[in-house]
Amino acid sequence: MNMTQVFAGTDSAQSAAGGIGDTQKPTFTATTAAGDNSTLTITLSETVYNATGGSGALETSDFTLSKSSGTATLTSSLPSSISGTYTLGITLTGSPGAGETITVVPSSSAAIYDAYGNAAVTSQSNNTAVLNTTVTAQSASGGIGDTQRPTFTAATVAGDNSTLTITLSETVYNATGGSGALETSDFTLSKSSGTATLTSSLPSSISGTYTLGITLTGSPGAGETITVVPSSSAAIYDAYGNAAVTSQSNNTAVLNTTVTAQSASGGIGDTQRPTFTAATVAGDNSTLTITLSETVYNATGGSGALETSDFTLSKSGGTATIASLPSSISGTCTLGMTLTGTPEGSEIITVAPSSSTAIYDAYGNAALADQSNNTALLNTTVTFANGNDYSPVVTVNNINQAFGRFALTGAGSGSHLTATTIKINETHNGASNFKLWASVDNAFGSDSQIGSTVATDPGAGNTVSFSEFSSSIGTSTRYYFISSDLASDATGLIRGLLVNNGALTISDGTLSGSIANDVLSGGDVSLPIELSSFTADNTRFSEITLEWVTESEFENLGFILERCHELGSSDSEVWLEIASYLTDDALLGQGSVTQQMEYTFTDKTVEPSETYDYRLADVSYAGEIVYHSLVLTDIEARSIPKSFALHSPYPNPFNPTTTIHFDIPNLSYVRITIYDIRGREVILIRDTMTEPGVYRQIWNGVKEDGCQVGTGIYFVRMVTTEFSAMRKVLFLK
């Protein structure tokens, strides 16, 4: 279906291809200094270029570096190199360790662009990183580990300003040796700007990882900014004894304006108004489904289900008209629409709250009548008709013997059939030269061939496709026939059926009605769901992740997933339902769609080392349950490995990537490093605390600086506190 989304207060931006696109300027989202302070890696909110038109790779001259605090100096404001997306080389003199902060910005307001020509501004946030003190640190278990100091990565204030939650770059403690939970005395709070005051620089409480209680006097609302830092340079440590410095970035949050809102239970809550996030029209234009940013009600106090009178519908464009009051409401929130006339596909439906006192969240915040993300385009309706009442008569030793028919009706002006795919069923031989014909009546005769001839019979259960034609559908019924030549010795039965909704390609219109799986000439009916794959991933301990892909769906309510536990005898085989669309949203179907859909479900109720079979069924709108022929058998649930192991990389030799498999029997710090044949470190690809399990680590054949390695032998070395091993791998160009 086509959708039009309206954004308030934005100017149009031209894409590289000439279309109208977004107007959001690209922004910096994170900045990280390498452990040895040789590089600074930044990430941006979208793909960027150094010229308009979506072209030109970024260069060092597109960035400017600066430094504040500390004694080490930055040799040049111009990065020494650039690689990947985007790692900048930095050149220092002196030894960092006194809180030196590097700031990176675009070199000008005409340096960095997104695909739509929006330029990044030179004033950025999330663009600073504190340099690391480059000293070797001893881990709790006595091994040599990383030297990265823990840093603050985000600070977020609660909606009611009662707490400040911070996240850090790694697990931390309040003592060396990897022990001691953080306490309130490990943090210091301060406030700048505004009139509200911070009662104490000491958090009033600490919970989780890490939510700090803050005590205020006065009413925030004038840009009060709370800053949180370690209380000293000996307050917060990582597992290797690296101490967090008191100068941090990503450690501030602006207090919320506390327009007090009362929740249903009497507590003080957020002040964010609920907003519309999407609007979608059903294929047959009977309903409009909207989604909102949070759970809503039609009264304050978190009570009262929404009613049709809480919404207003309007229409612009086209000739069809709509009643302003929805005819029904169901779910959360599907609105019935009453249309007059035949949609042309240019009608835009807008839905809005009927007033500013119609829709509330649990805290009594009312949705505004002026919304964005609240429009959807009506579909031009092309309906399948008269497909299964055709009784063909075919004769051997003749050409162009029609064996199937379908019809389309009700299309808007300008609609055309441009492609179709038909499955050939039943056992037969002697058929060839399949053709598609357009007819003005329901009888096969003096009709026009459309599309090219498919010379070879694909065989029972396979398809023939016709495309690159433009057959007008019009507003009255238009019939289409499929035929083949039959040899003198042709035998068996030949039947055809439309594969699915995706089998028909309509220009200037969206297909609706019961086109999918209607028999062209009697006989079998295909499944309403075209399932193209069903796979299992059992690499994680005591869980099996199931994935399946549909190429199209027709009137699909959802899926049922069943499991059979192998008990050693076919007589004891019992299939049990483990999940369904009724209990798990991950198994909800998509109704009628023509594009590929992907589904994932993780079975966490398996027993280690046990073997299971899985099968999948779908449920139609009519309640019909159909099991698919794709069945997964003998899927073994992984158990915790009994010992450490580093397996041989595969493939070997390799180019461009190889996968390194390894086993971890207990919680361990795992370090995997690639060395060249001279024993020089090429790249560190894993350096983290790791849960028990079976793992895969991919190496893409690049060095630490992002450059490709040369042809030759390399060594993969895995080290834990209890184990070390090495494997050889060959990279070929």
C-alpha cells in the first residue's frame, strides 16, 4: 500500500536521485578514544559524504580536533589519517593522564552532508572523549588486562526528576581487585543554570546499574543541568584496577519541566503528551489502524477505553468521500471507515483526536488535535473474480490449449496488469510453450498474447512467470487465460493456480480481495502462506532460536509453533504447542502482504543435550490451520562445554572472512588476538568477560588500523586465566 507521511515544520530536501527526502541534519552520536590514544572513532546518525548529491568519501580535512585540560598536547588540529566509518588518527606529545578531553567537529558547515544534502553543523554534542592514561593494569586474577579507564556513556534524568540514571563503558566496582558495589559516596552531583536547587551534592540513594536519587527544591523548568562525576579519582574502578577520572563527558542531563501530572494510582509521573506514530489503511480500505506512543484512555486517571467519538476522519484528494466519524473501533486502535465512491488511489485520509480532551495517557497528559504521522493513502481496489468456475477442454496435438482463467475488476483509471506468476500443478507430460492471453470476454478465442512465451514446462509444483507487458484492467471485468501447446503423446492432468498476492503486479493500484490461491481450473489449492525457509540456530546454551521467512501472506492471523521431543520411539512421538500468535506477538501474522517477512522465536525451555523436532502452522482469518511441509528435525540443544577449546578457523585458507569457533565452560575473561608470522600483533578481536557457551568470532582479514592484511600465514591466539591455545590460518588474496 502507498502511504503519505506529513511532517510539521520541515522544508523539503532534494536527494541524490532527485526525490524529496528528509531534512534532518546528520549528527555525531558517539566518540571513543582508542586504548593507546592513537585514534578517535566517531559514529554519526546516518551515512554521510563530503559533497552534496550523496557522493564523496570523508577526508581528514572535513574534521577539526581540539583539546582541553591536562598536560598532553595535540600536535595538529587536523587528523593525521582517516579510515573506516570513521576512525581519525590523532598525534599527541606528552603523556595523557590528567583528564585531557579531545573534541571533534566538522571543519565547517559545508564539510559533511547526508544523502539529501543536509549539512552537519559545527556545533555538536556526543563529540568528546577523554584520553586514556596509558599504564599497564593488573586484573583481579593476576593477569595482565586492558588499560582502558571506565567512562560514563550516558546520563538520563527520570520524568519526575527524582533520579539520574548513568551507564558506564564496562562493569565497575568501588575497590581494586574487581570487588565492592558502588555507593552514593562514589558520586558527586552538581547543578548549573535555572532556579531549582540541588539539596545535596551526595546522591540520596543508589540502585541498579546505576540509578542515583536526587533531591531538589524549587520547580525545574529553566534549563537546569545536572552533572554527575566520580567523587574522586579513587572512587570507581574496572575489573583491571583502572580508575575512572573525575573529568567525564556524556555525564550531564537537563531536568524536565515539572508540570505535575497525576497518575491513575496517585503518583507523580511524566508530562509527555501521547502522539500518533503511524497510520495504516487496510488493503480493502475498510479500516484505518493507528499506533500511539503509549497506552491511552478517553478520560484522565488512566481509565476509559477509546471510542469512535474520540477520533475525527477527513479526506483530501481524489473523488471518494469519507464519513468523519469512524464506523467502529477495535483493538488498539483500528477504526472502521465508511467510504462513498470508488477510491482512485490519490485520496489521503487524515485521523486526529476529535478534541484536545479526547485522548489521555495514564498521567493525564492529553493528545493534541494537531498530529503528525496520522495520514494514509487509500488503495485503488483491484478485485479478483470468477477464477474457479472455468471448465477447460484441451486437445492433444494442438497449440494454445487454454487450461486456466482468472479475472480482475474494479480498477481505478490508469491501472494495468504488468506481471503474473502461475504455478503448474498435477502430473503430466507433453506440455510446452506456455502463454498468457488478455481477453474482453469470458471465453478463450480471438485473444491477445501478453508477455513472452515460456517454452519449457517447469514440471508439477513449479511456476511460470510472465512480465514486461501492460494490459489495461479498466473498470469492467477483464479476463486472462493461460495456455500451452500439447504434443500428440501428451498425458496426465494439467492445472494452474495463482501463487499468491505477489503473483500479480498492478500499476497505479493495490490488489485486494481473494486473489491468493484461487484455483484457475479446479483441483488443488495452495497454502495461504508461501514459506520459503525455516531454520534453527542452536549455538547458544540451553536455547534454540527458530527463524522463518515468508515470501507473501494472505489473510494470515499468525503462526503456531509446535515441538516434538525425541523419546527414542516413533510410537511415543507427541507434538506440543510451545508458542502461538495468541500468546506471543512475535508470531502475529501480517494479514495480506506481498513482500518478504522475517520471523524469529527463541525456545528457552529446552534441556541441554536433548534433541527436538519443530513444525510450523499458520492460521487464516477463517480459522483454518495449515501445517507447512518444512519441518526441522534432530535439533540438539547445546550444553555447557566441559572444557575450554579453540577450534580450527573455517574456512582456511580464507578471503575475505573466516570464523573462529571456541568453547567456554565457565565465566571467563577471554582475549583473542591475531599475530603475523613474525609474532607481531595484528589485531585484538575479542577482549571481554564471557559467559559459558559455544561461540563464533569472525575475522575479516583487517588489521587494527582498518587496512587489509597481506597474503600469508597468521596465528589466532586465545587466552583466558585458565587456558591458552593457538591456531594457524592462511589469508589469500
